[in-house]
Amino acid sequence: MIISLSLSAQVNQSWGNHIQWSFEGNKGESFRKAGYLTWRQGVEGKAAFLDGYTSTIISEPIDSEKLSNGFTVSSWVALQTYPWNWTAIINQGTPSAQTPVKSDFVHDFFLGVNAYGYIGFKLQLKDTLIHLVSQEKLPLHSWQQITATYHSDKGIHLYVNANMVEHVDVTGELPKFENETLWIGRNLQDLGPIGSERSASFEIGSKMIIHGLLDEISLYAEALTQQQISSSYETQLPTNRQPLNYYALPIPSNDSVFRAYYTRLEYAQEWEHTWRVGDHPDIVVSFDQLPVKYVFWRGTGYGGVWVSESGIWMADQSLERAGKGKSPLGCSEHMSDKQTRYSQVKIIEKTDARIVLHWRYALSDILYNVYGAESTTDWGEWAEEYYYIYPDGVSTRFQKLWSDYLSHEWQETIVIHQPGQRPEDNIESDALTLANEAGEHMTYSWSNGVPKTFENPADVNVQLVNIKSRFKPFIIFENEVKIKPFTGGIRPSISRFPWWNHWPVAQLPNDGRQALDADRPSHSSLSQGMENSPVIHAHEDGTFSAVSLTGMTQHSIEWLVNLSRSWNHAPKVSSYSDNVDSVYYQKHQRAYVIQCALPKNKIEVRITASAKSPLIHPAFVITNWRSGNHVFDLKVNGDLLKRSEYRVGYEQGSDQLVIWMNKAFFEIVTIEFSSS
């Protein structure tokens, strides 16, 4: 059905026939909505807030016979984020989900914004589609009035806040619009995000929808003069010019307790609305002695994120299929599983001495195909990771992969940026400090571009990331790791660091979209380790594994070197009491396992710590400890330790006791565990 302007709900007699799309919630309005749409304070009364993914306002199309000499289309808009590609404020034509690289899609008319924030107007004149783009970038978050006029003798003019910003001299009558659709806030054509690094991500057309506020959308059956546009602008000028602000990734409050708990970390209301989860989908680990958090959140696909005291997020990569046989759609990894269909995390153990988490995920592409699952009976590639987290802010990361052949990335150092932040806001120019176990270290700078290699010193396995906070993230690898700079995605005119915003939070099917602005959550990668190195272990059951240490610290690189020595070269146990069956060090737990065949309440071990093999914040797992005893004593070389110097953990229903010591030893030490 074609709607005639003379039948519109609002007619301005002095300016001719006029349609205005009102969002006041009145019955009988000439539009319907689809997707998630909410109403907020507008320029006048209420405005429509669109979510950027699902919202659409659908109206009856405009009859071109009423627009023979020209017309004006105008809207107030306040953008929360810039669009992924050209996105309509209002457009009319025939909806199309065609391949987005096709460039000859025909609109009757289109007024919208592109991925860079520039406004554009498209108009079909007989056999020619006119496309006018301004060079003025819209600011985020504030009300802007956008107006386009066409006059059959005077051409097309674009206005921002009543100021003409672009025009083109074209003439001609409008063609007849038939069987058309008019959408507000959403493109008639599906498109892929501008900045996509891979063709697969760009060619998967997605809904292009405004993320922000729209209000006072009007269409006049004549080309208004600049004086009339100025009058409208001054009349409607909103009191609150900036109704929106940058969003913030959810940072849990500091509760100063060493614990792990289930919660729901909430981001933006419209983003949360899409999630089909309950009240406890996320996990937070907090510390009583450190002002940092370890967060496992849906918005990062449950990949663990360290959050510093200044709110900087530090993440890492999941296992990612790379190289031979890689998915034609790009990356198979946790980042591609936007809805966490396969990714889940749970708490395995939580005591005062340590916390253990388990993360399981599939290596999925952006259309949720699990790599290697070529039939309904194929499992494809899956991974599990265990995190043994201690009160000192150090966690082991034990990765296990099920795959028919190994061709994977295992680790990637990633800094996450809040909306409104650029990489330089969070990362020092001297971004990485690397060290080996001989104590040699070097800091690498990105000031003159990405370092080509990390050649010096040799045999580095300790990495400290120099973010702009007091507590800094680190990784300690097993020896013979191959740490290399991350060299992809560099655009020197944009940032000295690579910068993408297809992850976290983003829900479009995309695995590599370069950030064009600081409007969305984004991330930067600095280094990679493990690939094609002996730290990846093959097992007889066909699985592969790797283990590393990760955490946040305010200690020096020298302290981290000692921590590495204590883990990679854990001091040996030279003797233990007769009531102990065996003692061995288990790297993936970062703990000595003391096995007792029968319940005991007093045992002793002697450990040959040294400068080359120190004992730094050691942990002990004792089996068959008498669970009924709540009084526990710990002696070192015969001296009773204060209760503040160690932690004791006993899981209800478990047969093991966990002890963590806030002590460091560089010489032979005898430790006695007892209860009464």
C-alpha cells in the first residue's frame, strides 16, 4: 500500500504536506516496530532508542507522485556507536539480503550514516542513483539534526544542524515508487562491516541498524529552504544536547575477599536483552590482598580476563585452528562463538587456599560450525582449560586440545579497551618486558612500529605487559617457548598498536574488523607464544596440552624470574616422613602433591630449595588428611608460622587438604604439617 501525504497524521499548512513519525506512544501511529526498541527522553517528548542489532521501525511507503518537484527528509539523531557500514536513518526501496559487495543496490531514497560517521543521501532519479556523502563527521552521543533536500531544478543539499555541508547540482523528476518498503533505523540492504580483514566476514550480510536515538523524523513534499530548516532547528533545539555517554565494560566492585562466585556482569541494557541466560552466567574471582579481579564473562566468550586496579582488562586467546585446513570462514576460536553456544565455565573448587575453574569450548567459526565436525557424528575440535588460582594473583593455565592434527595458535597477548579508549590510553609505548631464567631482560618499544623480533635476550620465557596501571599482567611459559611479536593489523596512521572491535561484546558474525574509532569495546594484540615449540605436549590418547602461569603483579621482572625458576625448576623433595607414600611436583597445579595411603594428622617434607630452584609461594595438596580437625599448625625449620603466613583449604566431601604459603625460600627447608 502507498500512503499519500495528504492522509498523514500531521500536516503543516504553511510548509505544505508533511509527515512526522512521532514516538509518543499514541495509538494509531502509522508505523510498527520489530526487534528490541525502547523509548527515552527525546528532542520533544519521547525518542526511539535502537539497539544496533535488531531494532526496526516499519512504515507505509511514500507515494512519489506527491513528490514531483522535490522533497525534504529530516531527523534528529544521537549515535551511541558508529554503524558497521552504511546504515539508514530512513530509507525506502526493496529489501535485499544480496551479497553485500554488490554495489548497484537501488534505493528510492536513503538518508543515513556510514562506518566513519559521515552522513549520506541516496536518491534514484530515473536510471541514475545519486549518492552524496558529506565530509563532516557526526560526533557521538549528542543530538544532531540531519536534513536532506531535493529540488528538481536546484539539486540535492545536505544539512547538519541547519548548516549546509554538501550539495550536488542534479536535475530530473523522480521515478514512480511501486511495491516498496520504508524502514526507519535499518538498512533495506544487508551489509558486512567496513574494516573486515577477511572477505568471508564482509560477505556475510548482516542487518545494518542504528545504535542510538532517533526523533522528530519528518518528510515534506517540497524542498525546504535553508531559512525554513534553520527555523525548524531553532524551534526543536533540545535542552539536553548530550543524552548519551560511552558505555563501560562491567567491572565488579572491590570486595577484598579471596573468593569465586557466580554472578551476572551487566553491560548495556539493549545488549543484555539479547542474551538468553539467567542470573548467574558469569564468574568473578576476587582477592583479599590484591586490588585486581579475574573475570570470566559472556562478553569475552568466557576467556579469562585479568582486570587491574585502574580498570584495564588483560585477556588471552583460546586455542585457534590455524594453518592447514583452516575454516573457509576464517578463525575457529572462542572469539567466533559470539553467543557462547559452546563455551562454558564453572567453579570446580573454592577454598581459602585456592580456587579452581574449568573452561570448556569448541573451536567454532563465525557461523557456529565446530571445526572438524563434518557430520552429525563428528565431534570436531574441542578444548578444556583448568585454572588453579592462588591468593597471590598467580594462576596456572592448563590447556588441553582434542584434534586429529596439530595446527593451532595457543596463546595471544591481548589488551581490551573500554569504549572511548584507544590502545595508547592503556598500553605504554614500551609495551613488553621479556626475561629469561638467567635473569637477563629487555623492554621492547612500539614507538617506531612493531618490533620485528624478540631476539634479545636469548631463551626468554617470562613476559610482563606494561599497561598503564600499578598492577601489570604477566605470563610465564615453560622453557623453549617461542615468543614473537604480533605483526598483523598495524595501521600507523591510526595507532602504533593493532586495533580491532569485532571482539569483545560485538555480536555480528565477524572475526577480524579493524577499529575505525574508539566507540566500541575493542582490543589490541602484542605477542604470541607456544606455536611450533616443545611446550606443546602430545599424548598417547591423541590429545595435546600446554601449561603456563598467568596473573597480575606489582612485583619486578626479577621477582617474576624467580617465580619462573620455582615453577619450571621446582626444587626437589629430598626426604619425607615414613607416613607419606610419595611426594611429587605437579606443574599444572603449581603444587606439591603429598600422597598418603591412610589418614594422617602429621607429616614432614624436606625440600632442597636454592637460588636456581627457589620455593616461591608454594602450595601443597595432601591426600587423606583427617577432615574433622579444624586446628592446623605449620612449622618451617621447627618454627611455628603465623596464621597470616599461610592459607588452608578443605573442600567439603573431598579427601584432600590444600595449603598455600605466602613465603619464599632460597635454601633447604623442612616443612611440618600437623593438626590436633
